[in-house]
Amino acid sequence: MKKAVIVLMILLMATLAWAQEARYSGSKAASASIATGGGLFYGILVATDSTTGITLNVYDNTAASGSKIIPSVVCVTDASTRVSTIFPPAPIRYYTGLYVTVSSTDCAYEVYYLPQ
């Protein structure tokens, strides 16, 4: 049941992002380069196993360095809160690329962005 709820939330967020013409990274479980070049960062959806808090960083770069697009975020979870969303009120421009670091692989995340 837990996995079904997570999958449903991910599909819902993916549908919303496509409606705004944004792309999404697909499900990731580890730190990864998401995009190269410039564009707009719309947000990120994080689903965890409900026992592990996740610290994540989003960089305007193709590696885990450089300017952070958003401050470090700690996604605290418990048995009732397994999904966290970070969507700023307006898209944030990035210039070099998008790179996401996560403190644990006990999660799945998707990044929503629009390359330009």
C-alpha cells in the first residue's frame, strides 16, 4: 500500500509538470546530474521509506559544487509523511545545469524543470 501511494503521488506530480510544459527527471535514488545548460527549475518531489530523513541540495552545475538553487533541505519523515515537495512560488533560472545530491539512497525523487 505504501508503495502504491508513493507511485500515485509521483504520477500526479508528473502530470502537473507536463501540463506546465516542464520536464521531469524520472525517478532517481542517488545523487545525479539532471540537466545540462540553462533553464527553469520548477521543483522537486521526494518520497522516502518513512524512517530516514533526507538532506538534499540542488546545484546550478553539472556536479555537486557551485551555486545552490535552493538552500539545503531536510525532508523529515514519519509513518504518515512519506512525501515532501519543494516547489518555489516561481520557477528559478539556472544557467549551467542541474545537479541534485541526496544524503541517503532510502528515497526516490523527481526533479521538474524546463530546459531553455
